[in-house]
Amino acid sequence: MNKEITRNPSIDILKFIAVLLITHSHMELLYGKYGAICTGGSIGDSLFFFISGFTLFLGRDARFDNWYKRRINRIYPTVFAWALMSCVVFHSQSNFLETILYGGGRFVTCIMIAYIPLFFIKKYLINNLNAVMMLMLAVVFVVFFRFCDNKSGMYASDNMMWPLYCFSMMLFGAIIGLKSQQHPIDTSNYKLLREFAKMICCLVLFYAIFIYSLKPGFCQISIIALLPLYGVIYYLYRICNSPSIIAIYHKPFVRNLFFWGGSLCLEVYLVQPNLYTDRFNYLFPLNVLGTWIVIFAVAYTLKFFSNFFSQTFKDMDYDWKKMITIK
């Protein structure tokens, strides 16, 4: 992922939104009787994989072994640092080997596996991405109706369908990323409210289908919600490209907030399950705010240790400034 893509304002904003949605969806314990509002995880996951595909296909080409090595170098120093930190600080019941093998969760494992076919799609099928996307959607539908029973939905991360729909989101991100490079969004007549209204319509439709699919016997219609979910992601991307949103982004504090928060996406994902407790629920909603602060503080600490771990195993002097810098 090169620097230009990393500092794409809309991508920075979307990464930050993904971090907020994914983390918030896991906070039921902190909300007590209001735990039902802890939703948005499917949208957050989709955003993350959309962003991965978007940036991946705009990155430089390389031989597969060197290209995949860079992916490992971006993710696994953090995973190794977390394996040590979780055992020593949080007394994790997961053993060190398990944490390394599974990347701290299915999220990391899924994306590391997805990188492999994506490399070859980019190398050999980049001019046929729409056809690849259609084929992937056909695979998702066939697998869903062939192998999922009436108790299985589409969007839980412990479901066999989750990696498939996430991979389709990466392809979707790749298509939008390449199109944005070839034909940048025309902002001369941009109507933010119009894009926002389209996003809300897709969001309402997604949740309407999703909630209805929770009724006994209606689980299989959950796959239809995938279509408005693509709409939610696409219009969020367009909203984040609007001139007014970009203007707000370029204010120094806001830019640093979005970039800092989004850049800790992996670290936040790894640390947050260990930091939820209902001991302070009597302070609600201050307990939620305090937990957010703690999550980002621990995530930054993990970022520091992963940078230290990475530099330790490279033939270079320690660069302490880079070690404390988020990039």
C-alpha cells in the first residue's frame, strides 16, 4: 500500500468509520439493557474489506513471494507482539501458538488467505474484474443455498459464508478503486444530501431484510440483504468523497483524528475483546467513553511494541521516532 493511497482522504475516513462500527458492535456488555443498539458490525467488516481491495489493486506490482512478504510484514509483527502482550498482560487463555496461527482471530486469517487469489486476479484478470465479481456472487449464492441450513445467516463472523461475502467486498473495493483512478468522481455538481439519502435507503433496506431473516424459517432471505449492503458501502464511499466532507477532513485536528484512528484498525481489533467489562456500568454512558479511551490507548501501546518487534528482527539501528509514529 503506497503513501498516496494510504493518505487518500476518503479511505482514511472510511477506515475510521470501520473501526468505530466494528468495535461498537462488540460492546453489548457495556450497554446493559441497551445492548441491542450495538450493531453495525457487518457494515464495519464490509468497509474494512472494501478498503483492502480498493488499496490493494492500486498498489505496485511485484513477484508473488515478495508481494506476500510485504503483506506479512504489515500484519504479523503486530500479531506476534499481541501474542506476547496478551499472555503477559491479559493472561490470555489462548496459547502463543494458537494466536500466531490464527492471527488473533478469523478476521486476520481471512484476509491473509484472501490475499492469495487476489494477487492472481490482479495479475491476470484485472481487465475482467466485473466478470470475476459476477462469478463470485454466483458462488456466494450457490454455496449459501447448498450448504447453509435454516439456522445459519450470512453475516456472523463464525459462519462459513462470512469469508465468501468479505472476499466479494474486496473485489467490489478493487472495482471501485480502479474506476476512481480512471474516472475520478465529478464534484462540480455534487449533492451530498442526495448521496446521503441513497445511503440511508440502502441502510434501511439492509436492516429490514436482515431483521426479517431472524424470524424462524426465514433465514435464507438474509442473502438478499447483501445487495443493499453493497449500496451502503458504495454511497458511504461517495459521501466521504464529497467536497464538504473533504474540507472538514483537511482541518488538522480532524485529519489527525481520522488518520490516527484508522491506522490502528488492526490493533483495535486485536485488543478490544480483552477490555470489555460491566463493572462500571453504573456510570453509563461514561463507562462507554472510558472504554473507548482505554481501547485506543492499549491499541497504541500494541502499535509501539509491534514496531519494536519489527525493527528488532531487521538489520538496522533502532529508530525510536518511527517506533512511536503511527503510519
